[in-house]
Amino acid sequence: MKISTKGRYALRLMIDLAINGENGLSSTKEIAERQDISRKYLEQIMTILNRAGFVKSERGSNGGYRLTRRPPEYTVGEILRLTEGSLAPVSCLDGDINTCQRQSACATLMVWKKLDDAIKSVVDNTTLQDLVDEQRLLDTSSYVI
């Protein structure tokens, strides 16, 4: 399983909004420059986040985007599922009910379930605030006194 650039960039722009949103709104131009992401691609991702209500846009000369909730109220899992779809390692674990006809005779199902549980445990227990805190640590660790 690989997370696409869409999922990775969605997390980066949400972190950016959380950190820079303290100063008000951020335009896609500003975010694209700070994150070194194509503005056109960033706008596509922002549209997905906006439609889902994760961010809100405000028009006008001082317009831009902001988060609709506080950073601790977002999980990495919900952001990734919005942009990536299912995070299940195999298709038979995509839904709530495994409808695979081979599940009763599948020796590998145990591995896929453990992997799925591990992925969920990490992404559903890591918040946007956790990522913001990590980013701030990384930003301050580059200073040498």
C-alpha cells in the first residue's frame, strides 16, 4: 500500500493551515509557495477538503482558506480516507463485512486483518495537532545556538 501524493499533500496543506491559520486566512498561492506544491494540484486537493467541510474558503482580496475545526479534532485517518479512499491493505477488508467467498479457507486473511488493524491504530489515533507539534519541533531543531 502506498499513499499517493494527493494524500500526502492533503496532510501537508492541513498542517500548513493549522500553523499559519493562526494569522488568519491562507491563499492557495501562499500555501503552494511554502509547501513547494503545484498551485493547480493544491487547488484540486483543496476542493476535496472544502466539499467535505474540512476547510472553508472566503473570497475577496484578503480571501483564502482556513480550517473549520481545531487541529486536535482532525485525525490523519479521516484526511487520508477522504483523499485516498479505503486504507485497507486488501479489497476484502474494504467494507464493514467481508464478502469474500474464500475467507473461511484463506490462511493470509489473518495477516491482512492484523495489518489493517495496525494501520487504523496509527492513522486514527494521530491527530492533525500531533503533526503540527511534530512540525514545530522540526522547525525549531534546525536552529543551532
